[in-house]
Amino acid sequence: MRPELLEGASPGADGTVSETGWSNGVIFRHYLENHFLKFVPARGDQKILLIMDGHKSHVSVGLSEWAWQNGIVLFILPAHTSHLLQPMDVSCYGPFERIYNVQCHKLMRESSATINRYNVCEVGFKVYTKALSPDNIISGFRRTGIFPLNVNSVPREYLLPAEVFKDNASQETVEGGINVSEENIDTVEVSDGLTVEMFEQKEKRLKHVKSEKKVKPRKTMSKIVSGKQINQDVLKKMSEHELSQTKKPSEKKEIPKKTQPIKTQTKKTSTNMLSVDPVPGPSHYNLVSDSEDSNSEIGEEELCCVCGLFTPEALSRCTSLSFVKWVQCDGLRNGYPCKHWVHLSFCTKVWVIRRGDKFLCSHCDNEE
């Protein structure tokens, strides 16, 4: 890892990188060997209890054996309970996120700097010292009931599973479970004899369908270590699981290929196909000119009264997109408005017509 990425870090801080940008077992092993053990107080023969969640980077046979040999007792929290039982999640990560956002906004307001990989460590250090204070850390262990030990620190209702995923067996044992049977799904009635609303019936039916659905249990490492201390018995089960997950190469029998006679194919030539490559034409090949046929489709009142065309002659060979400005005559002919149209700047010397200006075409101008 480049040393400039750790500028402004707290004393003794360390860091590393991975190809994917995510943590893995190698990084966690490096952290334990080179960082964790260095700052653990001298303990002699006393063991260390390390409580962590069951992320796959934390659980492996090699890491667990190394921890056991170095007097580190690994305890994996039950699955999906880190928001209740992990001290860092309970009391430190929330303040860290809030203070970090405040520091980032403050830095961007007071200077033109942005958060990047060269200053994120310095900003994080200022937040780290405030969020991970001794008071917050002690509060996390106390609220999770780890120390001092308190089995009632987490309310039991927080640990109840969702009702729609309970099976019939679990509803009899789990506190607060609702017994849903087939006899009370179609005809559910309240004490006064009235049928309950449609939504309540749908809810009962949903719970019944979820409870009846049989899902094949998955064999994962998390089910082996979840909520347990990793000892020799658990290590044995972990090793068996890893061996069962390694796929043996399948032996494929070689099937002799059948020899088939070689067929000779003759190419058929078509007399209708052109043998000459297409030759690019001139740039004006697809231009549409204002011929008599094209102008005949346009009404006479929409043509220019000077050139008699819809598109000026000067633009007839133009290959780019051009916009033509028109101007309408304000004169009178035989007592009636002329209303002839003229190409502005092409068929008249006038270039610009502003509001309030009066324009006369060549016919009205000659009559005056």
C-alpha cells in the first residue's frame, strides 16, 4: 500500500488494499498477525476472547487453527444479530457515520477540497477519536449485555422471527407465535359473528402459505459456527464442510468419434449478383433540387414571389442544414392585402425585419 494514502492517520494505524476493494480472509489474517497482536496487552497464559460476526472473511479453518494456537478464542455471533449484540454496531458505528458526514461537509464548505483517497484518512482520524471514545466503547459492551453480563439487556421481542416465515412447529415453541391452521383460513369470524375484512383474510392466507412452503436447508459454514465458540469440535465440523465443498473432477469417458465421409461442396454462383464493388457517388447525389415537379406540389401562395421557388437558388446545391428567413408583404394591391412571401436576404436587399417595420415586395414597390 502506498504510504501517502495513510497521511494524517492516527499513530500506529495500518492499512492494506485488495484487488477487488473488499475485505477477505487474507487481509483479516494479516490484521490479526501484524496489528491485533501488537496492541494486545501482555497476557501470559491468559486467553483472549475475540467476538465477531460470521462474515466469510472471519471464518476459515486455517484462521481458526492459527487463533487456537495463539491463545485467541473466536466466538461467532448468531446470524443476523450484529445490530443487537455487536458492541461496535450498537454504540460506535452510528456516531462515526454522523460525525464523518459533518466533517466532510465542513471541509468542502471551508475549502475547495473534495474527499479523495489522499485526505480521507486524515478526515477519518479526526472522526475516529471522537466516535470511538472510551465511553462509547464501554456503553456498547454494556448495552449488548456482554460486560457486565446481562442476559436481559436485549428484549426478547427483538429476537422473534417474522410471523410469515414461521412453521407450525416453531409457532408452538416461539413466544408470541400465532397458530394458523387450515380450519380458520377460509371462515375467520370475530366474537360478534361478523366476518373479518378481506385484508385480514389475505394476511392469514399468506402466513399459511409461507409456513407450508418447504425450503431445502442450505449447507453453509455460517450454520456451523453461528452463535458458537470455535473449539476443536467445531473445527472438525468446519474441516469436514470444506472437504465436502471441494468438487472432485469428473472423469469423462472418451467417446470415439465416428468417421464420416467428407462431402465436397461446390459454390453456386448467381448471375443476378453484382461482381463489381459499389462506387461512392458525388456528395450531391441525394440532394433534392427545386425543380418544376417539386414546386408544383407546393401552393403558389407559399412560394417566393420574386424567384418563384420554395428554396433559394443559392441553397439548391447546399449539403448542410440551412434555415431560410421569410418576410411577408404589407402592401396593398387593387385595394386588397398583397400577402406575398419573399426570401429575406436572398431575394431582397433587406436583411432584418423588426417589429413595427413595414415591408413591400417588388410588385407593390413598383406600383407605388
